[in-house]
Amino acid sequence: MINRKTYHRTLIFIALFGLSYSCNQSEQKDAVSGTHKLEIAPIRVDSGWGYNILVDDKVYIHQYCIPAIGGNKVFFTKEDAVKTGKVVVQKMMKGMIPSITRHDLDSLKVAY
């Protein structure tokens, strides 16, 4: 037979585990449901443009050059940087890896 102390400790453990699991699930749902503020901020770099992706006003991605191509070439226009950043944000919102391919750049008609 289980003594009273062991019984109470077991109940407390189960309650704490349940509370911890519930809080973790709540945080995951918030990320999926889009409660975080995502923003694209074009940035001036060298002789061109890049972008920052901000999550809740904090820099999450700092992209100072065109991704998916060799070298450190910058975006020629602010608009190209923003268009590319929008694709990254869309992928993040879908739960995808926020990477850019040459195909993405070509479909956006980004000059590189």
C-alpha cells in the first residue's frame, strides 16, 4: 500500500507535469497562429540594399547580401530586397525553413 507522502508527491508531480505541458503547447500554438509581429525592414548596405526580418521588434534575420548566389552581392534596389524579405516571411508563417533559392529570386525577377 502507498503511504500518504508518496501519494501526495505523485499527485503534485502529475499536476506540475500537466501544467508544464499545457504551457508549452500554448506557446507553440501562439507561434503557429501568428501572434508574433513579423516585419521586413530594408537596410542600406555598401552600394545597395539588404533586409532585416524582425520578430516582435527584434532582429531575427539580418540579410546584408542576396541569398542563394555566390559572393556577397547586394540587392540593387530596395524593392528587390523587400520582395525577397516578403517571401522569407511567408515561408516563416507557413512553418517552412526561411531559405531563398535561385528559383525564388528568378520568379521575383530580382536582378543579380
